[in-house]
Amino acid sequence: MSAGSSRDPTASAAGTAVPREIQTAPPDDSGKLGRPIVLGFSQLGSESDWRRANTKSIQEAAAEAGMTLTLENAEQSQEKQIEAIRSFIKSKVDVIAFAPVIQSGWEPILKEAKQAGIPVILTDRAVDVQDSSLYVTFIGSDFYEEGVKAGKYLLDKMRDKPGPVRIVELAGTVGSSPSIDRGQGFRDTIASRPELTIVRSAPADFTFEKGKTVMADFLRKEKEPPQVLFAHNDDMALGAIEAIEEAGLKPGKDIVIISVDGTRKAFEMMAKGKINSVVECNPLLGPMIMQAAKEIMQGRTLPKRIAPPESVFTEEMAAKEVDNRKY
């Protein structure tokens, strides 16, 4: 979950956010409809390179699949997402998909979609609802497993280092499933080594700016620099690197840095030795979402959980892999 220098695909030439974008395409092969499938998609925001790549993937995949895409950017607001979903219901789209800002509070609007007979696809982040029939499938990464992978890397990295090892954590948006699950997976994994201790943890909203600010605050408050930083996404890690360097320390050397996402900028920093490991979280979900929408409209049954392929990368692998990054 970069300094935000990449352009938001939902921004105008003047740089002003455009909440709604309607993208039409030639008829697809959906068969029963005899017209393009209409997909209403509520994106949670444009807070990171990962999110912008995710939006672009959805736009490109919709065009490739011959679907009509109505895209709403919620700008990190659950209220705006609920308004967007309600507008999709009112305009009678064929399928609704959305990446929820936080886990809770979705049951009423999902019930409205169900009553209207419009199937819902969750993307990237899960929701906490008692009735799982309110959505068809969830397409996205296993955030808990990403935290486990980060923890396993740290256990291996510190296998010969005597304790105590002091860790700081840059968490994502409060209440969001990636922040909750990545943090829990990481904690559960390092629990076997009690000398590995998280001394500070604070949310930094998956952004470069907050990552830098919160990391600088950690460094001011700690008598000695921590030995490890676990950042819940690359943008926060990149911001933290600036704070670490401004404090006169060497990222990747004085402080081991583990991040999640796998953006090109993070790989460039890994190649320079400033990030030690990145757990991949694949944003290129567009083709999977379009395929799911097609199959839903064709009356097929989908698994409740669809996960993209993902890997773990280390600084030794970064130079070879950096040119393969599509985002």
C-alpha cells in the first residue's frame, strides 16, 4: 500500500481528481446479454504506486474484455464507496466490484445489492460480514500469509544474531484488512523468537509521506536506532528510507528493512541495498476480475477465494528482477 509522483489514472490533466470515469468498449463474447457487460467498480483511492497500478490494470483489462467500466475513486472514504455502490445499483449495472477501505460496515449496502439482484466481487481487501452470500467471490492476496513470509525472512536473517532485536512497524490504514492481517501474520511467525520484539508500531496509511513522518518520530523517540523495520507496503518503506538517511543512518545496513508490495521503486532500492526483502502483493488483478464477471454473467459457480501468484524477493535477486516490474 512512493512519493506519489506517478499520475493517478483517475486524475484530469490539471491534476484534479475525477471521481467517476466511464469507459466503454466494443461488445464482448458474454453471450446471453448481446451487449457489453457493465461493471461498476469502486476503487478505494490512489494512495500508492500499488493502487495506481491496480486501477490501471482494471481499466486495461475491461477494455481488453470488451466491457463497459464505470470507475469511482472513493479517495479513502467508506462513505464515498457506499455512495458509489448505491449509484451502481440505481443505474442497474450488471456486476459490482470494489476494493473496501476498511473491513467493517458493509452489510447494509451489500444487502441492497443482493436485493437488486446485482452480484458483487470483492477485490484486494476482504470484508467482515456474517452472511458470505452477500458477495460472490473475493479476488486478492492472502495478507496474513504475506505477514508470515515477512516474519520467516526475518527469522532467517537474524538466525545467528543474539537478542534483543528491536523492531519498529509501519502499519497501514487502521481497520483495513491488509494492515490487520499482515501485522498478525508477522507477529505469529516471530513469536517463536521472544528476543525479536516490536518496540513501536503506528499506522502510516500506506503513504510515502506518513511513512517518512512516522519513521522520523520513531527514531526521535528511541534511545538507540531499531535494528529492523517492517513496513506494510513499499510507499511507507520508501518514505522511511528518507527519514533513516536524514537521521544519519544507512537503510538496509544499520536497519534491516522488510516491505510488502513489489513496486519498481522498491526493487530499485533493493538493488542499491537499501531494502533487504520485499514480499510481493500483486496489484494486476484486472484480468481476474473481468474473467470472474464474465463467468458470473454466464451463470457459472466461482470459488469463494481467488488468489494471484506471488513471490518473496531479496536484495540478492533485485538487480535481475527490477526490469520485470510492471508497476
